Amino acid sequence: MMPYLPADLPRIAPGRDEAPWWEALARHELVVQRCARCGTWRHPPAPLCAACHATAARFERVSGRGRVFTYTIVHHAVHPLLADRVPYNVVVVELPDAGGVHLISNLIDVPAAELRVGLEVQVGFEDLDDGVTLARFRCPH
């Protein structure tokens, strides 16, 4: 299957705080960082809890079930490698079992006309040739 977006798009190398996120994706697991002191969920991963300022955190596995919080359909290629992929969607998915954390991703296999706020989605995993795995979402039906 062709990647949803070009696999050779430039990416930023993960830092220390994000490493467990990427390692879990490679195992086809979705995890979210959670403060070890107060339990606040956070994404993207960060070295400090915004709620209590603790530095101790853990990554907890979540179901990957969520709903579309908002979305956009991109019609203008913002990078030359995307020219043959427009239009494509960018979705913000809310994860209820992770304190309502929002993930930015794409909803694959859903026509733009069927996208809507509140649509139930389930995480899927897209393995790229270079060993990177990305979280993409699908409708569960």
C-alpha cells in the first residue's frame, strides 16, 4: 500500500522526550505520556508537567479509539513532494481514554465528503521503508 503522504517527506529527528512514543509506534502500540505525580496526560511528550511542574512521567498504552475533534482538507501543496497528493486531510483526534489528549494525524480511506467533527476513529499504523512507523486513523466499520 502506498503511504498516505510521501514517505520521503523531511522529518525532524525525535528527541529524548519523544523516543518512547516512536518506539511504541514501531511495535504498533499507541502510548501517551502521563505525569507520574498528578496523572495529567500530555501530548506531545514534554520534559515537564504543565499542571504540577513534575519531571517524572510514564508512557501508558491507550486504546487508540477516538473521535475527530476538527479537521481540514489541504488543497495547496505546502511542499513539492505533496503536489500529487492534494487534496488530503489533516485531522485532530481526541482520545477520551487519554484525558482528551489531541493527536494530529490523517484519516485514511475516508472520502473528504464523509469527514465530519465527531466521527469515531481507530488508530492504525503505517510502516515506512526507513523503519519509521506513523499513527494514522481509520473509521472502525
